[in-house]
Amino acid sequence: MHLNGVGWIAAIIIGGLAGWLAEMVMKSNTGIFMNIVLGIVGAIVLNAILQALNVGVFGIGWTAYLITGFIGACLLIWAGRLVRR
């Protein structure tokens, strides 16, 4: 599992922030736990997709983790909406 150079506690905090930002932008109504999950899983999924496509990641550190978590969480919310329809 690739966390962009951040520790587990930082990943939870930054993942929560990324998930919350995605919740605000995508206008979804999820709770704090789901925000954390979406942010962390979103960052991991997006990093995996970028590595599979041989595209450089956003960098290492909390800023990169926040960006990938936010974009990844938005993608997960979007995909979840497609599945539910």
C-alpha cells in the first residue's frame, strides 16, 4: 500500500480532510468515517491507476496525499453514483 510518504495517523487525518472536501464538491452526504475511508482509499486507488498508466504521481508528502485523496474520493463518489443508478 502506497501512502505517499505519510504515516498512518497522518493518512487518517489527511484522508478525512480529502474526503470532506470531496463531499463538499460532489454534494454527497457522508459522515466523518466515510470521509476518512473515501480519502484514504481514493488516494490509494488513484495512485494505483496512475502507476498502471505509467503516469507520474503528484509527488511525496501530505500535499500530494491530499490532492490524490481528493481526486480519488471524487472518482469513488462518482463511481458509486453510477452503480446506484
